[in-house]
Amino acid sequence: MKNGTTTILNVVLGICLVLAIIFFLQTYFLSAEVRALNGQISGINGWRQALQSLAADCAEYSKKNPAINPILEPVIGKQPGTK
């Protein structure tokens, strides 16, 4: 009886060990992918902030110098306050 119980427990331990290795490898590779995607997201957010700043600067400049409006209209549409 003791030999049969030991065998069953060893099989269960082996299955748990294999599953632990599989879960570790999944976590390792997925975390590497997440780190790579976070780098891409940071780059995209940087570009977005730069473009928003440029758009705000253009809108502010168009208030002082309306001659730029024909250039900006195709890109950002009708300027507020113009007819």
C-alpha cells in the first residue's frame, strides 16, 4: 500500500512540476512581449504629444496671423470664429 501511494504522489508531483515549468515559460515570454509593446506605446505617445503641441501652436499662430488659415484649413478644418 505504501509503495502505491508513493508512486501516485510522485506522479502528481511530476505533473505539478511540468505544469509549473509551462506556466513559468508562458509568463516569461508574455512579459517580454509586454515590455516590447510598452516601448512602442511610449514612442507613439511621444509623437502624439508632439503633434498636439504643433496643432496648438498652429492654432495660436493663426489667431495672430490669419494669412496661414488657407494652409491650415485642409488639415484641421474651418477655424473657429471665421466665416
